[in-house]
Amino acid sequence: MFFHEPELQYEVTVEEPDPQFAKELQQAIGGVEGEMRVALQYLFQAWATPKEHEEYRKLLMETGTEELGHIEILATAVTKNLRNATDEEREDAAQDDMMRMMMSGQSPRQILSAGESAMPVDSNGLPFNGNYVVASGNLAADMYANVMAESTGRLLATRLWERTDDPGMKDMLEYLIARDTMHQNQWLAALETLDDPVPVPASFPQEKENQEFNYAFMSTHREEREDPDMPWTQGESVDGHGEFSFVQQNSDGKGTAPSPDSSVYSDPNRE
Amino acid sequence: MFFHEPELQYEVTVEEPDPQFAKELQQAIGGVEGEMRVALQYLFQAWATPKEHEEYRKLLMETGTEELGHIEILATAVTKNLRNATDEEREDAAQDDMMRMMMSGQSPRQILSAGESAMPVDSNGLPFNGNYVVASGNLAADMYANVMAESTGRLLATRLWERTDDPGMKDMLEYLIARDTMHQNQWLAALETLDDPVPVPASFPQEKENQEFNYAFMSTHREEREDPDMPWTQGESVDGHGEFSFVQQNSDGKGTAPSPDSSVYSDPNRE
Amino acid sequence: MFFHEPELQYEVTVEEPDPQFAKELQQAIGGVEGEMRVALQYLFQAWATPKEHEEYRKLLMETGTEELGHIEILATAVTKNLRNATDEEREDAAQDDMMRMMMSGQSPRQILSAGESAMPVDSNGLPFNGNYVVASGNLAADMYANVMAESTGRLLATRLWERTDDPGMKDMLEYLIARDTMHQNQWLAALETLDDPVPVPASFPQEKENQEFNYAFMSTHREEREDPDMPWTQGESVDGHGEFSFVQQNSDGKGTAPSPDSSVYSDPNRE
Amino acid sequence: MFFHEPELQYEVTVEEPDPQFAKELQQAIGGVEGEMRVALQYLFQAWATPKEHEEYRKLLMETGTEELGHIEILATAVTKNLRNATDEEREDAAQDDMMRMMMSGQSPRQILSAGESAMPVDSNGLPFNGNYVVASGNLAADMYANVMAESTGRLLATRLWERTDDPGMKDMLEYLIARDTMHQNQWLAALETLDDPVPVPASFPQEKENQEFNYAFMSTHREEREDPDMPWTQGESVDGHGEFSFVQQNSDGKGTAPSPDSSVYSDPNRE
Amino acid sequence: MFFHEPELQYEVTVEEPDPQFAKELQQAIGGVEGEMRVALQYLFQAWATPKEHEEYRKLLMETGTEELGHIEILATAVTKNLRNATDEEREDAAQDDMMRMMMSGQSPRQILSAGESAMPVDSNGLPFNGNYVVASGNLAADMYANVMAESTGRLLATRLWERTDDPGMKDMLEYLIARDTMHQNQWLAALETLDDPVPVPASFPQEKENQEFNYAFMSTHREEREDPDMPWTQGESVDGHGEFSFVQQNSDGKGTAPSPDSSVYSDPNRE
Amino acid sequence: MFFHEPELQYEVTVEEPDPQFAKELQQAIGGVEGEMRVALQYLFQAWATPKEHEEYRKLLMETGTEELGHIEILATAVTKNLRNATDEEREDAAQDDMMRMMMSGQSPRQILSAGESAMPVDSNGLPFNGNYVVASGNLAADMYANVMAESTGRLLATRLWERTDDPGMKDMLEYLIARDTMHQNQWLAALETLDDPVPVPASFPQEKENQEFNYAFMSTHREEREDPDMPWTQGESVDGHGEFSFVQQNSDGKGTAPSPDSSVYSDPNRE
């Protein structure tokens, strides 16, 4: 059950409204690296977590709820970049070909569909997609998904930081980057509480997997090549359950398809 | 540049064709956890890797190329589950309401669109989507994405393994599970070769991020609660660059939207 | 800024777990008529609402936040329908062809991708799509979108109510149906506070639209037909700004396309 | 069964071809607010309407068929904005960096995929999506969906009208805006012919819904607040079946997920 | 400009309503091989066709308009398969587990979202996608796209014909199959009127393409193999402009990516 | 089973990096006319081809594998257009409003999501979609799909060729155009080896289709018109199995929908 306060989690100011930056900010709202993804991901993970992992459920609920507020922060940043122009600036823009060109970099739908507002879409106007959310029902897999989500999320935020000179926008992004630092760390901390989780899923009895190829690096180079002596071709495996080796891809498995049923009319010729 | 051999990377046999399992196998072809995702992900990551990281480029190319062969293995498994029924069985099926019901679990498009063949779609018939592919241009982020991809991929393979009794299918899945074990390990080994990569991206100067909230666990519980003393609320952070703390979400950032331009006709009333 | 409590907004009980109903419930989570749509729709509308419409912003924030809790209720209902089977029942099911057939109606991804959990997808496994959200930047258009959303939402809930005999599920749906009744009423009440909002957008100067065809019902029947004397072909228009009439579709606008530039190679013949 | 005439429903002229406007017009063709949506929506609604509602079926068929002609009008407008440049202008453009920049606002696919033609996509190149169409099988829900569709459609047309100075384009849009005025009115007129349709669906026996919360405005504000005395918190409800009240969100429903079956390998630890 | 008659282009009768067949018929409405694709494809091609190809524009308009009526035929077939059950049958079904199982093969959204109606989606509930439509702006390319569309469309119709025993449904499909026969033939006839159209686009000056590899079959077999003496490895090319040859894939093009700008933070290590 | 060599199939050089062209090149990677489509299309077709058509399977595998290398070529071209700017140029760009405007034509996600790399998306950032792939299970239908794919592919390549002045890019495109010439020819050659394949599928017994309308051109013009004496309205049909005729669309099939079940609450009125 959720509650809200009208205040933002962090102040948002914009000195120089920039419609093109408003478009780029959409990537952090509805993009695959954005806040809608992480908010929903942590909430769906929480709702799937059973009693015996109660502490992780709480952890996920706390952070999922925080991320909802990040969508709000960014939506506010978008409207402030799209709308805050003075009437004077607007008139200039209308009369100025140069400005019109600059506006060609805008997102048309932020105007046409949303009346100078934020939308649940990415920087190309692609709508948010529920399949961005990873909630696998396995805690270790989910934690790796969360570390990855915060890694690409922080990467996006730093790239946005590079593309603006507005002090208000830089300040907001520095806050969001900091939260991503924390979230990367907290998911890694959660991973450390697990007991020998790799390979994921750990509960699958590993003796049932193929024992010949489970620690073999397989070269697919056209011509056979030497073991390059890399940390992934020799030595103990990272999970501590095997020894890396180096092999060439090779098999004589027959690549065939049986004939389909006549009722699907696969025959290209007249009967 | 790619080359092929007509043989499969691993033998595929099916004793009892099972059209419903053919549908479930599609998840491992075109699903978000499937082989198309990892094949394309590793290849696009490789193509983005510059000279100074040549060894990683090779690693990615080798494995991306291997994964192309996994799509082929699974496509073969699908046709064998859809087509290998004897004519006798087919006639029975046609006459048997029970069988017809069983067939209601099939994917209609595997018959209607593909004539009893595999498709680049998931187990619900949802087409593969290029946005499943993560290739961020940052090696550490990519390696975490790869660990995650192999975690959800291995999880899927073990769940499929539980849902079939066919010895050929079990054997094939035990091979694919083993390869996922190796791939999880190799991406973790690659992560270990990096120098202090967390928080990702490490090259962003961390002193520029907000220093008040970058290691603070933020509680969004409606009523303030005590620090639960978890590994993510106190002690040294996992990246070794900070100290975890526990705070309540709190701010007085003003949540407002400026007024939009009159040209977008936001006013609900007649002027 | 958002906060949560671990309790649900309404109790969820399931007496007889039903995996097929779990799949149908997904429509009310991630479907076009579902709770993700309304939650995000009301929040994005709120975030776009400027100061001069503060009361509507509050109204939208209150209800958007409530809807987040409805996703949670339904996600809980899904896990309870997928998981609550006793071990005994599970063993039976495994041995029973009949049960296996019944299971063919399940959603494969709820098992394969989510480990018996809810997902941000609809009843066909189609992922939630950000374009389901309507937040137009015009309050009257948004209110009509909200009435419509609650109408299709309540319709969906009543159809789900018909498809279950489980008393817990019926009770939960009766609660959700009641909330949809309220929400339909509150958006209609908001519409009534507006001053002459039709045609939407009211602020566009109506004298600028074409005055010949703005209140004419246009028949596209192949053969000319008589005015059927319906409430939309004669009498005062609903908005009170015109008089309905009945006309036949007719025009001699030239239907042509200019020749494209030679650089797009439209010519089908050799030059 | 459909028939065509080669003439357009309304004349389309373009004085100054404008490739960027051609891109924006796509929103009115294949966008969520566009003509493909309404044409298909009304036709699918018509085809679902049974004999006992014959008059509504006719109404829907007449207008759905008209809307097909609006797609045609807009497609013509797009080709005229993309193609009508004189050869002289084209040469200039090629030599002129300034023009090249201006062209950066074009849609690449209108050139690359369609050879300077219209496409069934929106202004970002996002393809039309069948889920934009609402045809719920309930007439009242459908009529609200239609009012909403014509509201966002007219809003889009007025915004496009603001973004062009071309007299031909303005004239065409003034026609389309007028038709949207009519269509809003006709769907509202159809709603008025229904007998007490709210809450939708009216045929669900309302005594079965939860009687405690069906007319209660629920505040989700973190701190309890006073009834703001708004038209949606007190007084008779709009449907006339209840009395609005104001309550705080509150419940002690247990938020839990049962443990999943061991066959989905949810356990993150080794067994 | 379009007109309609209330009659169907071809009579639709259903003797035994079959909800599972109703789901499969959706593939022929909103699927990639369906009638929405061809209707829109021919209309968009027509609208892009300039004066100098007027006869083709007429051809496309005539057939595109016909295909709109095929959507209508199929939508009628769907409602008749979903709705025509007598009340008696319905009661039986409700009491009968066997029937309930059979219903597990239905499309949930045809009930939940559409109230037993047709939808603009395919047999998996995937919404129609505007990118199924090919309208390239080049007549020869379009004609090949049309032959292909009618080939996969007729293939789909024959497979549906195999999956029903209902005489009414067989009769309807035999009509649609016949129309696809005609349409394949008419697009091939249109191709024959073109002057030397291959390779498409013919108007590109062929001497500008690479002259070494434009008629060479390239083997990508891992080990070099002999020319298999197939009609595509030797003899005159089909377009009559070259001579087929057989070569091995081979090159020493350098596969590299330059280093990205530091502002995208690609460096995985701390600076 | 696949193998790779680190060399490209064809050299890629870029003299003047052009970020806008990098965006347009994406159409040839992940667009509907792009190399991901053909690569996957030919491979899925190959995997579905049974023993009795072994030569076609080989043909498809050879070319599908080649196309994988074309994705690689284009991905390399994209990074070279995005990254090869000298540091000096970059500094200029940062200080120069003009350059910033020019950059407004870039794809934001190539920077924000991919760090100046190629992505599996089209020129609008729309992700590759598995439904672009046609693998019908019928060889003739597939061959027509392949001719069409190579036609729209070559058309795209010639349009890209027009939009660049860079000699390296022109040279690369001339190579790709040449390969498309070959591929069009080889699929046409394969079609010629088939025995009387039209209408597709040829194996459906043609006497079962409706014999009245299978060679009749049907006019949907609102007013009856004369047979225009075109090659598709008279003379022998292209497949040689019929005689073209010209008819007016006409029927009295009843356009009706039965009443839906009361459980879907279609009634708009209170009961």
C-alpha cells in the first residue's frame, strides 16, 4: 500500500530551459536504463518474495518505492525544460529560423501528444515496455539483474550530466548518480549474504549438468588456435567448483529437420 | 566474418514429440532469457570494443559465435517436437477429442505461420525485441549484464529441464545448462580482471556525485523506523569507498510544473 | 515522493489456487485495461498539471498512488493462485494427464520467466506498453480518458468476477469493482467542474474551424440514404454550439501524389 | 463491404513543402491519437454490435468508413510536403549546410523506407499498434472511448495547426478539426440515448460490489488530512446511486507471497 | 474516399461455434499474414503512387478496398464462433470440467477485453503492427512484397482450412483462398508489365555497384568446398545482366572500433 | 554450428565521421529492410528445411551466415562515424552552437545507451522485431519473401548511397548493393527450379478453392465501371491455370453479429 507527499525527493531547478535536453531526459524515465524499469523491477521482485526471505522483501520494497519518486523528479525536470521559456523567448523563437532548426532536435510527441509534458517513453519516443523488468523468482538472479540495472542507469546519468551545462540539471543528476552508487552497493551487499550462489540457480543439483563442458572455454575461431592463457581459460573457476580449460568447438550432431505434416502444405510443388 | 558447419554443436534427439514443450522451448530461442539475446548481445558488445581492450573483444566474439549455434540447437529441438509424430499418431489425434484438447496448449503460430517450425519469438509468440540486448559501451556494465543474462538463461534451462521427461531433451538441456555455468564463470573472471570497477562507470570522477546520499540507505516506510542493522545499512560499503548509513526519506523539494505555452491548448475551458 | 506500508490495501485470500485464473488476472495488472495503466496515467497527468489547477493535481496524485496498491493486490492474487497448491496436489498433478491438460491453459512465462510470480504483462504475456498511458496536457481530454479507463477497467473486473468461483477472489474483485465505481464518478465530477469543455480542447477558438462540416453527420453509405432522424443527425448539438444536420459524403478533392525525387529510386524501370 | 472513389473527402494543397511538418503529420496517421486508430476502432466496434443495437452499428459503420478517408487525406498531405520541392530547391539544399541541418529534423524512414511517402507510423517512426483500438463489447464503454479518442485527436489537430503557416495545411486541419467537433458531439449524443449507463457496465448488479468503498474518495496522503470539501468528496455521486465520502487509506491485509514450488529453483542457495 | 454497404462481400455461416478456432482466425485478421496487413499495404502503396503510374494506383486502390471487406468477413466469423452457442450449451460448459479444459485453448482477451468479439490482434493476442506494411516507394519492390504477402496469406488460409470441419468455415476459407489466388496472379501480371525490373531498384545505375561480387555465390562453409554446380552458382544470372560464379568468403578487412570519446565513460577502470 | 574470423568480409573506411549518417545506417542494421532481418530469416528457413530439400537448406545456410557478417560491417561503419572525430574537432563542436544544432539530428540512444556504438535498432531507435522474419515452412513462399527482402534491402542501400559523400561509405555500400544484386538473382534462380509453384502453396488441391472468383479482378469502385482491359483483367492468368475476368464487387451476405453471453456484460443499460 502506497502513500505520497507532494514534495519531491530532491529539488529540481532549471536555469535555461532546453527542449532537446528534455528529450534526452526521457531516456531516464521510460528508457530501458530508466527509473520506470527499476521502480517496477524492485516492486515486482518484492511481491514475489516469500516469507522465508522477509528481509530481502523489505529491502526491495523500500528501494522500489524510492524509485517511484525518481520518476517524479525527472518528469518535473522535463516540464521545466519544455515550459519555462518566457513569452519573449517564445516569440523570438517563432521568428527565428535558427531557433526553429534547433527545435528540430526536440521530441515531437512531447509537444503534440503531451502538451509540453513528460511521457512514459524513451528518448526516441519508444514507449516503456514491461519486458524491461526482470523479476525471475530467484533472488541471486534478481540481485545480478539489479546490479546491472543500476550500472547502466548510473552510466546513463553520467552521460546526461556531460550533455548539460545547466547548474540545476547538473545538481539533480549528481543526486541521482549518488543514489545509483548506493543502490549498486546495496545489491552487491545482498549478494554477499547469499551462500555460494554461483552458478545461478544454485539449488539446481550441479552434478546433473553436463560435466565435460561446464568449465570449458570454447573457441569458435575458424582456425584452431592456442590456449591464450587468459583467466577464463585456465585456473580455478570463479565459483570454485571447477577448473577452466580451453577447447575447440567441435561436434558431429546431425543438423536435420524432420518432414512436416502434409496439412501444413510445405511442399512447394503441385502434387 | 562468419562461417558455418552443417553439424550441430550438440546432438539433439527427441523420443516423444511434444508440441506443448515445443512452445515452451521458444522461450529459450526468442525470449528475453533466450539465446538470440545473448548471441546478439555478445556480438554487439564485441563490435563496440576498441583496440585497447582487444582481449575482451576476442572473448566476446568467441562466445557470441557459440551462442548462434545454440539458437540452431533449439530450433532443431522445436521441429523435432512438432514434426516427428508418426502418421498413425496423427490420425489418432485427429479423431480424439482428448488429444485435441491437449493440442490446445500448442502455439498456434508454430503451425499457422511457420508450418511446424521454430520462430524468432518467445513462448507466448511475442517476437524477439532488439531492446533485450544490452551493449552499453562500458565493459564493466556489460559484464554485469552478461552475468545476469547467463543467470536468467540458466534458470530458464533448469525450469525447462523440470518440465520434460524426454531423455533426449533432458540431455540437450544438461548440455546447455553446463554452457551457462561456464559463461557465468567467464564473465565473472573478466570482471575480476578489472581494476576497482564499482560503482560503474568507474571513470566518472566520484567526488562529483552528491556526497551526502551516495552511501545512505533510504527508508521509504510510511512511519519512521529504526535502522534494521543489515549489511546494507551499516559497515563499509562493498566498493570500499564509503560507509553505509540509514536515513529516512525526507525533502522539501517543490513539486510543480510550470504553465505550458498557450499554443498547446492545455486550458480545459473556453477562452 | 512516495512511501509504503507492508500491508495490502485490501485482504487477498485464495481458497482453490487456479493457475489459469492467475493468467487471466494478468490482464488486470499489465493489460491495456489494467492497474499499471491507470496508476501511471494519473501520476503522469498529475506531474503535468500546473499551479493554476492545483486541486486537480492533488486529486490525480491521491488516486494514482492508490492504484499502485491495486497492482500490489493483484500481484499477490497471482502468486496465491500459482503457488498455494499443497505438495500432495502437485504430485497428483504430475501423474495426471488430465491435470497436465488443464495446465495447458496456464501462461508459460509465469513459470518459466518468473518462477510462479506475477509479471508486468497482460493475459497473453504481452508486456505493458507505455503508450497505454494517456496524459495529453489538457485536463478535459484527460478526464474523458480517465472515465474511459475506469469503464474498461470495471468491465474487465466484472468479467473476471464471472470466471471464478473462489470466494476470496470474488471478494477481492468486488472491492476493486467498487473502487472503479468511485473513480468513474470522481472523474465525471471533475468534468462537471469545468466550464463548457466540449468540444475538447475548448480553448481553441471555435470560429477558426470549418463552419460547414462541424455539426454535420456524414453518411458514407454507398447509395444515398434518407436522414434517419437520430439524435445525432438533427436537433441541437450536445455541446450547445451548433445544430446537427445530415449530409452525404461528397467531394472532388484531387487524390494525387507528386513525383518523388530521383534520389529515392522510385522508378521501377531501368533508366 | 467497402467501395472507394478516387477523389479525396477534402482538398489537400501545400504551398511550401516542409519535410519536418511531414514528420509531425505522421502522428495524425499512425499515432495513438491518429486516424488509423479511430477508423479501426469504429469498424471493430460496429462488427461486434448485435442486432438489438442496429442503429448504433450503422452509426459506427458510417463514421469508421469516413475515417478511412481521413487517413488518405493525411497521406496525401505527407507526400505533398515531402515531394513538392522544385529541382532548384533540391540542388540548393544539397549545397547548403544550413538546409542540411534543417533536414536533420526529418523522419529518416519517410525517405529511406518509403521513398518520400506516408507510413503507418507515428511522428517518431513508431509503428501503429493494434492495441490503440478500444472495442470492449460494451456500448457505453465504447462511447466513452470514442469521446476520448476524438478529444485527443482534436487536440492533436489544433497543435499541428499551430505549427504550420502553410495556408493549405491550415485549411485542411480546420476541416479535420471540424469533423472532430462533430464526432465528439455524436458520441456524446449516443451516450445520452442510453438509460442510466454509469457506472459502466450498468448491467452488472451493483449490489454485488463492495458497498463500503464504492463512493468513498480515498486519500493516500502520507499524513491524514481533512476532507477538502471538493465535488468528489461530498454530495450526491454523479451517477445518482450513492453519496460521496472522504476516507483515509487504511487496511491490515497481509502482504505475503507463498513459497514457490521447488521445481522453479527459487532458492538462491546451494541445497 | 470510402463508402460501405452493410452486406458482407461473402456470406459467413458457422454451424458449430468453436472458440479455439475463433482464436486461430485472429491470425488472418491482425497477424503478419493477415488481412489488415494487405488492406493497409495496398492503400499506402496507392497513396504513394504518382500520376505517371496512374493505372497501378487504380489497381492498388481497388484491391486495398476489397481487403477491408475481408477483415469484416473474418471479424464476423470470429463473433459467430465465440457467441453462437445456445444457452443450454453454455450451462453445460459451466458445469463440465472437460469443457472448461477445452476452453483453456481460447484467447483470454477475446472474452476479457472484447466481450466475445474480434480484435485487431493475431492468434497469440499480439497487436497488429504498422511495420508489417511494406510500401517502399518503388513499384517493383512493392509488387514483390505483394506477391509474398498473398503467398503467406494463402498459405495461412489453407492451414486454417485444415483445422476446421465446419462446412460454413470451410466455404468461407475456400472463397478467401480463391481471392488470394487471383491476387497472386494480378501482382505477377503487374510485374510482367515492367521493363527489366531486376535487380530492384532498376533505376540505380548498375555500373556503380561493385562489379567483382555482384554475381558471385559466396560460400561461407568453414572448409572450402567445390562449386556444387547449382543454378545459382553457374550459368547466366536470372536478370540476364551477369554470369553466376562460385567463390569462397575471404577478406582481410580490419575489424576494429575506434576509441570512444571520454565523455561516454567507456573506461571500466577508475582514472 | 558457427565459426568466426576477426576480419571483416569487406573493408570499412570513413574519411569524415558523420553522426547523422551513423543514425541512418541503423536502418540497415536493425530496420525492417536491414541485415538482421535477412540473416535470421535465411537461418530460420534453413533450420526448417527437411532432408528432401537438402540443396535449399545448404543455399540458405551459406547466405544466412554471410549476412551475419554484413551486420558486422555496418556496426563497424557506425562506430567509425560516431567516434573517429579528432579531439580538436570535439572541442570545436562543444563550443559551437552550429555544431550542436547539427548534432540534433543524431540518435540520442547511440550516445546515451550505447556509448557511441551500433545497436540492434533502426534509424528511429525502434528495436529489431522478430516478426520481421518470414520463415513460412513453404519453400516457394519463402523464396518470394527473400526476393522481396533483397529488393527492399537494395533499395535502402541505394538511398543511403545517395545520402553520403564519404568515399569509404560509398565504397562499402557499393559492395553491399552488389551482394543484394546477387541475392535477388539467387532466390529467383531457386524459384525457377520449382515445378509450377504458383499459386502458393501449390500442394493445396486447387479444385477445392472457390472456382467462381479465383481469377476474377474485382472492382470496388463506387460506381460500376468498364473493364479497363489491363493485363490483370483479361487474358490467361500468369500461373496458366485460369482466365482473368473483370467483375463488380457485389454480395448479399448478411453482416451480423450474434448477441454475446450475458456474462460479458455487453448491455449498456441497467437491468
